Amino acid sequence: MKTISIFTCFLLYMNSIAQEIIELPYSTDSQVTWHTEEKEFYSEIWQTQVVTNVSVPRLEIYKANNPNGTSVIVAPGGGLYGLSIESEGREVAKWLNDRGITAFVLKYRLVPTGVDGIKEISDESVSNPAKIGERVKPVLPLSIADGLAAVNYVRTNAKELGLDPNKIGFMGFSAGGAVTMGVTLNYTIADRPDFIIPVYPWMTVVGDFEVPEDAPAMLVICASDDPLQLAKPSAALYMAWLENNKTAGLHMYSKGGHGFGMKKQDLASDDWIAQFYSWALTEGFTTVSAN
């Protein structure tokens, strides 16, 4: 009983960190239905806090104490079966807040699973990898729509939130990187991000693409030793922007693996978010905030 009580308190504490939680508008799809409730729990398999079975998209808002007008929407990864909500979400948001950047952690819609979606994707990656693609295919357009709705929300409410409507970034990890690129390839004026940061993005699920005419500035982050072999597609993404004369940067670390997020591994890749911040300063998307 004591263990359950402590764990429950931990979840309540983590949810209380966000100053506000906003439900985003969304359209349903008859192909995708959820029979298991959304759940947040600690995954022993991934050794981190996760969320599964998101059927209603929401934004967790994290406001900086000394906001400088810049905002970043953060889309955690998890193969679209879950969200690595801590190391690729809330911890990122808190780091950004300390530098004056308002953050929005996006809970986008996920593949409907049983009570443990992390176990399902882990098992399927060994026994039937093709099944993952089949289950993801009808859901990814919904996840992308949620990303576009998030940008639209931030821009529409920028004045009220004390934000610059021309300094809205979108950062996504792995499957969240696929959402990032889906947003980038399908935006309108209202929901165009001003800069994007795909972090070890799952480009194979995105498929072939054309660089938009007014493509936002981009910083790609990945590791050469990514076990999911995402280094080459990440480099190709960077080259596509470069060849079309768009603003692009690339940090390809020799070591880091996959899913490192805010985890510390005593590797050069631990500093990826500081490199992002330096890039954002260089490109004029953010400013140094007074303490």
C-alpha cells in the first residue's frame, strides 16, 4: 500500500508541473478506435515514464518564469505505441523554461493497444516488425493533425500567452520526429512552425517527400550508431534542405544510440539540447533571458 501511495503521489506531482492542460480540437476516424483508457506508468522495459492509448490530443503547457517570447512544441517519441513523456517531454520542457522558452508537451494520438503498449511494440519488433507498420499507418495522419492543431493553438493564442507568433518551434523525437516532419510537409499559413528540430526522426514511416517552398529552418539531431538505422535518413533529410537552399543544421554524434533524450550517458550527445539552444540563438529564434 505504501508503494502504491508513493507512486500515485509521484504521478500527481508530475502532472501538477504543467501550469495548464489544453485539449486540442480533432476529427475522428472510423478506422481507429480505442478500447483501453489512456494510461501513464513507469515502463520497466524502457526504464522511464510513459503514456499509452492517447485518444484525445492535449497540450501540457510549461511557462517560463522569464519568458522571452519563444515557444517550442515538444512531441515525445515511442513508436506511436507510447510516449516517452519524461526524457523526451517534460524534462525537455523544464530545460527550455530555464532559458526563457515556453514549452508545450504534445500528447498526440497513439496506436490503440492493450494495457501495456510498450510491451506490445517490444514483442512485435522481434516477432512481427511488419505489424508495427500496419498498425501505425492509419494513426500517423491523426498524430500529424494533432501536431498541426498544436501549432495553430499556440499561434492563435500567442498574444494571450505572451509569445511571439513568429518564433514557434516544433521539436520531435523518433516517432515524434515523424510527426514533426508530417507537420512540416502539410502546414498552412496558420499552422506553419517557424523552426523545427527533428531528433533521431523516424523518416522511413514518413516516406518520400518534397521540401516545401517556404520550408522552416531545421536542425537535425541523431547518432551514427542509432540501432534503428536512423542516421542515414537523418543525414538525407539535412541534405534535402541544403540542396534546396533552406536553412539547415545537423549534429550527428558518433555515439548516442536511440532514444537518448535527456538521459545522461557521459557522451557528447548529452549536450544536444545545448547545441540546439546555441543554434536557436544564432538563427535569432530566441534570446538570452535575464535571470
